[in-house]
Amino acid sequence: AVWTSPDGIAWTRVPNAEVFGDRLWQIMNAVARGGPGLVAVGHDGAVNDYDAAVWTSADGIAWTRVPPDEDVFGGSDVQEMSAVAASDSGLVAVGYRRGAGGYDAAAWASVDGSTWTRVSPEQTVFGGLGSQGISGVVATGPGFVAVGHSMAVVGWVPRDGDAAVWVSPPPSPSDN
């Protein structure tokens, strides 16, 4: 669902429309100014089988769903966009996907909010033992900083969880 407000106090819900999805559930997790005006990210699907999803709007009232693309937004099991940030060079959405050994952090990039590319899921950066996920991202000058978690999992019980930070582009050795 989408709500709009002129002042942050009085709110109006945008009427539901077919554009918000036709599967079991659609969830918008975050919105950023960018692309054609606004870009919202989340997921669309059924329990244990949902894909990342993107919607765009020029005014916050009329929304368009970016067409599902299995190679970019989909796959087996779960893919979800949790947050989105915009910079002068485009947008980055972050979240997670279910991998063979658990959940791995994931990222997607777009120049215009309508055409997206899944960032290569390098195991040394986004994956590893247990579960990793990115829950927030912000544009910072020449790149982005994303935050989330990285935790070892024994069976389905979390062990040794840590906060995690991802930086793009990576800091140069002179930044230390």
C-alpha cells in the first residue's frame, strides 16, 4: 500500500490498483526519490517463493510495476529488496536472497529506476557461512554504504550474530 501526505500529519491512502501485484502478497519496504520521480522496492510472491519487486511513480499517486525479470529479480526460493537509495549516478537497492547455505546479502543497481541489474553475488562480499542480509543503504558522495547483519547459524538457531557494513566503492588503503 502507498500513503501520501502534504505535511506528515494528514495522510491519504492511494487506492489499491492492479499494479501493486496479482500474486499472494506484495510488500513495499522502502521508497526513494529517483528515476522517474519515486522508486519503491520490496517483494512479490507466495510463502517461501517470492521475488524482488520494483514500482515507480512520477507523483506518488499513479504507480507502475517494473516488469518482473526472472534473471534480475527472481530465482528459486526468496529474493527481497529491503531498502533503496538514490545518487546522481542512479539507484541501488539492497536486501537478501536465499542461497544454498542460508541467506546471502544482495544488491541491485539501476541508472533510471526502470532497468535493473543484479549485482554479482560474490561470496566473499555478500555471502558466507550462515545468514547475511542488508537492511539499509544510503548514498554517500561517490558511492553507497549499506548496513545489515552477518550471523552464523547452527541448524536454524542463530549463533554469534554481528552487525555488518558494506561500502561501495570499497575504501582505498589511504582511507585507513
